[in-house]
Amino acid sequence: MTDPYMPLEKEIQYTRKALEIIDKYIITKSNLILRDLDLLTSKKSKMRCTNYVHDP
């Protein structure tokens, strides 16, 4: 990994666009999201986080 806020980020804004997408929604059918649930919910005050777990 590298610093997402390199000088080129001012022009290309990839980090900002990625954060906007994450803020809007994360859709997955994978249970792996449960691994990161603590990180997602810790940011809940700044972004919407809804978790649905289907266990057949």
C-alpha cells in the first residue's frame, strides 16, 4: 500500500471517488464483510452502514 494522498491525487481524485462509492454503498454476498464489521461500524457516525447477514 501507499499513501492515497500523493500530489497527483489533486488532479485525478481517485481516493475521493473511492470514498464516495464506499460511503454510498457496499454490496456483497460474502461473509468476509463480517471480518471488517468493526471498522465499518466505527465509521458509522460519518457514513451509513447497514449489515444484512443471511445464513441459510
